[in-house]
Amino acid sequence: MNTIPTNAVIAAVLLIALVIGVAAWLVTQKQRTLKLKQRFGSEYDQTVSELGSRGNGEAELTSREKRVAGLSVMPLTPADAVRFTQAWSALQGRFIDNPKGVLLDADILVRELMAKRGYPMGDFEHRAADISVNHPGVVAAYRVAQEIAARNERGEADTEELRKAVVHYRTLFDELLGVAADQAPSARADLGVPAHS
């Protein structure tokens, strides 16, 4: 009777365990990637691109999730929601007379709303990263608004760009306020500036 040496059996068992372990790790990584892509949307691709690898990007996004989970982000009280809504309406009403001032006021009002909700007020990149966890669909609008605001500070933005920036701030504002898109009045119409194609 031919018997298989014990070392060969042990090696075969270890090889099978290694293959199963690698397969399980690959499945776990794929599920993690899918979960992060679904949660962060286009922010996933931007973060991976900025950090140069999927592993670095996913580590950053996971770190954001953990950091924001430790924050005390809360909904607004009805009174605060009314106050912020009224402040935004007043701000938009001043756009035609003072577009540069309204852009600055929109940025300030969005920051006040973020602080009231419980987001920390670090530098812009940290604010955008924190917003991306719970509001990934609007963080791109926030980035565009900030980019136009920076161009405005250098005297490089025209009135149409200022209008677009305020509309982008409004997108983030409505999301943070909790206003559904179908309930929000058109920011373009509210600004009183005709749209350009």
C-alpha cells in the first residue's frame, strides 16, 4: 500500500488554506471598493486620482468615515432652518446690486450652517472632506464654488461665474438645510440673472 508522506499532506493543506485566504481577501477588498464607490460617488474617483492609488484613496475615504462618525452632526431645529432660509433669501435678493459681496456672504452663510450642524471649521479641504461623507453628491459643487471664489479674490471672475458660484453654494446649502431638490426654488431665477448657454 502506497502512503502519501506527511509533509506532502501538510504542504497541500497549507496551499489550499493560502488559496482560500487570498480569495477571501480579494472578495473583501472588492466589496470594500464597491461600498466606498457607492457611498462617495465621484468623490471616490477624485480622491483615488489625487492620492495616486486605489489603496491610498480608499484609506483616506475610510479615515473620513471614521472621523465624521465621531462628530456630533445633527439636524437643524425648525427655528434654525427658518432663520437660515430667510438669510439665504435676503442674500439672493442682493445679488444684482452686489454680486461680489453676495458670493462672500454665501460662503460665510454656508460655513455658519455647517458649524450649526456640527461640522468642524478647519481649512477648506477638511470641510470638503467632512461634507463628502454625508453629502457626497454636493461636494463637487462646493469645490467649484470655492474655486470661483478664489478666482474672484484675484479679480478674475465675471458676473456669470459669480452667479454660478452662488448657485453651487445654494446646492450645498439646500443639502445641509435638508431641502429636497423639488422643494427648493430655482437659485438661477432667484438671482435675477439671465442664464447664458
